[in-house]
Amino acid sequence: MKDLSPNSWEARADAHSFYGFTDLPTIEDRGAVVLTHGEGPYVFDVHGRKYFDGNSGLWNMVAGFDHPGMAEAAKAQYDRFPGYHAFFGRMADQTVMLSEKLIEVSPFDDGKVFYTNSGSEANDTMVKMLWFLGGAEGHPNKRKIITRKNAYHGVTAVSASMTGKPYNSVFGLPLPEFLHLTCPHYWREGHEGETEAQFTQRMADELEDMITREGADTIAGFFAEPVMGAGGVIPPSEGYFQAIQPILKKHGIPLISDEVICGFGRTGAVWGCQAYGFMPDAIISSKCLTAGYFPMGAVILGPDLTDRLQAASDAIEEFPHGFTASGHPVGCAIALKAIDVILNEGLLENCQKMIPAFEAGLQALADKHHNIGEVRGKGLMGALEAVKDPATKEPFGPDVSVSERIANACTDEGLICRPLGQSIVLCPPFIVTQDHLDEMFSKLDAALTKVFAEVG
Ligand SMILES: *Cc1c(COP(=O)(O)O)cnc(C)c1O
């Protein structure tokens, strides 16, 4: 499989590109997959092999890999004004327009937007805003940030501290002041005999206990993904946000919705908070914001945080934060086009239309394969979790690398999908047709059949 000749793309990738978030034994075995271009939901490698990308790149390429309008918007803006910053009271007209648009399509009546280059930086920025606010409002101890185990909020030192994954211990993270609650995954975390409603209540009690123990005056904010994405597509337990939001409100703790994956339609609603019926104090957006055609993140502040942060900034005559490429005009032009394509050119509609077929396809695989312990998801994202023993939910041993094996078998079939823990995650782009879904599920079916015959 692996082409070892020194001039191969695989060898050249190995020689000078440092892999991140990559299973190195897989690379050792098979080499990197080096890609040249894409068409619709497909990507092509240097050997001309075609893959259906069941993960929309990294959740973000929802308009596919060759949307003509997106490239045109980028080209037009590069020709017009190819770059600028948003410091010192100067910013591009496209930046002004994107902020207006984001507030218009947000669940907020009013608000303001701050731009970054990534989702991690947007979370990092939000934490700095909350710390800034604590100091300015006379609560300098309001610094602790609450998230959940298994949450994914990014990789900068602060956002990695928010991320509730054990791998961050290799960096000596989390930093102090970052607290993690139980992951609200009823199937995995529910106790013997506990109903889902009781489980949700236990999650809410745990939050209340943490606030009491730590002191509400030490807590700056609570961050949550409406559906945990990189945690393995984990929707919250029934009634979760309805149970926790009043507790946060009572203690004056802002609820920040990390919508980097859920935002712009993935759940079937424009925002994940709308899919789950809660109103956050701010929204973190990235990934689909530009349909993956430009690196960009945004902090979208609701009216209360806008007013308070404005007052805090006025008091010292500045908010001392920003990135060189914050509000980049090309990124803003691309985002304006992406939002238009998703909301007005039928992408969100198609996403909504395909959800039942997507769910049915996942369910059919779970019904067929005894070693699938749970099928879960929301909208056009889903996961199948492999278990050694479905009766006890006992996982496969780590030596089996079950999800890597499945993902590698999928690659051989011409399907890109992602192993996460012991789950396989699918999140196809919003342009998918029934034929695409049929192809995706039949390839995954073949891979599951092969791997479970070996290890099941
Ligand atoms: C991907 C992701 C991030 C981090 O975004 P980057 O652009 O990779 O820094 C943050 N939060 C969530 C929910 C994500 O899925």
C-alpha cells in the first residue's frame, strides 16, 4: 500500500510535514493520503483515487469542494482589496457588512462581533473577554471556566484547557481555573436503573454543587457545544439545557454556546441553541462560517455582554486584543457568500431534507452489525460506537484500535470517515443527494463487515 520510494508524495509528506492529530502507526503502515483537488463532496489523491468525504473535510466544507460562487466571491475581493486588519478604528467595508449579517442571522436582537482566525482563538478571545469583564466590574476573582469532559473547544493553551480530553495532560493542561463536569452522555454515563430524566437532573445537580463548592463569585463562564462534535457526536441528554440554564442564570454565569460545528445548519436549525431551545449569552462560530473556504472564527456577543464589554472598554479607552488578520476582508467576503449560499441558495433546505435518510442509513448499519453499541446524532452528523459486547457495552481493548481499523478499511473502499474514540463519525456536506448517502453507507457497511469479521 505505502509507496516507499523517496520521491513519492507519501515519503515527501513524511520527511518534512509534522503530523498533528494523526494516528502514527497508520501512517507508518499506509502513508499519508495526499490530496490534489475536490469535486462536490469528493476529494482526489495524487494517485487519482477518488474518495467520498463523509466528514466534509473537518466538518466545514458544507458547500462541497468546488462551489463556483465561493471561489468567485474570493477572487472578486482579492482583486478589490486583498487584505486589511481591524485595529485602530480601521476596518474593511466587508467586515462591517459581515458583522451586520451575523447579528441579523443570530438568535440575538442586537449585539457585536469580534473576529479571529480559528475556533480555538474565538474561544480564547471569549475567555479573555470574561476575565476582562470580571476585573472591570470589580470581581477580579471571577476567572474559573466550566466546561464538560469530552468537550472539544480547540487547541490553544486556553481552549485546550477547556477541551475535556485526557490527551491534553501531555502538555500539563488544563491550566488552573478550568473545571470539567461529567459528559451528559446518558448511554455511557447513566447509572444502572437511572432514567434519562434522572440522569439530566444529576448533571444539573453536579453543576449546582460545583458552583456552590467553588463560589459563584469565582466563576467567569460556562461553555458548551449544543452537540459535542469531536467528543464523538454526543447530543445532550433529554432536557439538559433546560435544566442547567436556570442554574447559570441564578448565579449570574454567562452561558456561551460553542457553535463551531453546530452553527449554520449542521443540526437542521441555523444554530444548535435553536435546535435545543436555549438562549446563550454569546455564540462562538467558525468552521461553516466560511464553508471552509477561509480560516475564520467569530465571537458573536448577545446584547447583555455587548453592553457590559463596551462599558468595560470605554472605561480604559480600549479593548487590548486582536489578531493581525481579524476581520480579514477576503474572509469576510467569503463568509458573506457562504451564509448566503447556506441560508438562501438551498443548502440548509437540502440538509434538512436529507436528515431522515441519513438517520435511517445509520440506524440500518447499527441494526445489521451486532458490534455497534450505540447509534447517535443530530441533524446531518452522526456516530456509530463499536463495542466488544453490546450487552455490557464493554469496549474493545486499545490494542485492537477498532475505529482506526474501520476508518482505514473505509479509505480502501474510497470513503473518508473519522475514528473518534471507539466511534466512527459521519458528517457529510449539505449538498449530498440520496445517491451520495447510499454510496457512503454501502462503503461503510463493507468496511464494518470486514473489520468486525477480524476482531468481533
Ligand atoms: C473545531 C472546533 C474548535 C476549534 O476550532 P479550530 O478552528 O480548529 O481552532 C472549537 N470548538 C469546536 C466545537 C470545534 O469543533
